[in-house]
Amino acid sequence: FPVIHPKDPEKIVEMGVGLLRADRGMFDRHLSIVVDLIVPHRMNLTDDPFEIHERWLMKRLST
């Protein structure tokens, strides 16, 4: 069967929340994989990855 793409952003959010509620571990694993693919790896061993990722994302959102 063909893939049916969502028509509006709210539907995508709704689908993401549904996946989160269905299997939190799977959702977190896939989210971590996506973040690792997008966010560059320039961190020290003492850096908090969530803080580094948030700073990287906020910098891109403000431009």
C-alpha cells in the first residue's frame, strides 16, 4: 500500500505523541539517532550532550 503523508503539522505532532505513548524506549532511541545524525559532534567528555544540542539548535532557530 502507498504511504499517506500527513497534510498538516499538527498531524505530525499527534503521530509523534502517539509513538511516544506506545513505546517510550523506541521513541527515545530513534530520537537519539536523529539527533546524532543532525548535531555535529564537537564535545568534550565533560560536556552535557543535552545542553550542547540545545545550544546548537537554538543558534539555528534564531538565524
